[in-house]
Amino acid sequence: MLKAIADVLRSIGGAIATVVTLPFRAVARLFSGASSSARGRH
């Protein structure tokens, strides 16, 4: 029983972590692309 609850919490935590980190990853990609294009090299 406790193992099942732990598995559910772990899956929920993973989903939340993915949703939370997605915007930061997109922003980081935007900033890295903008900075590389501003320098004129990839």
C-alpha cells in the first residue's frame, strides 16, 4: 500500500517537474539562440 502511494507521488512529482521546467527550458533556448545570433555565430 505504501509503495503504491509512493509510486503515485513520484509520478505526480515527475509530471510537475516536467511542467515547471519546460518554460525555463524554452526561455533558455530563446536566450541562447538570441545571444548566438547577436554574436553572428552558432
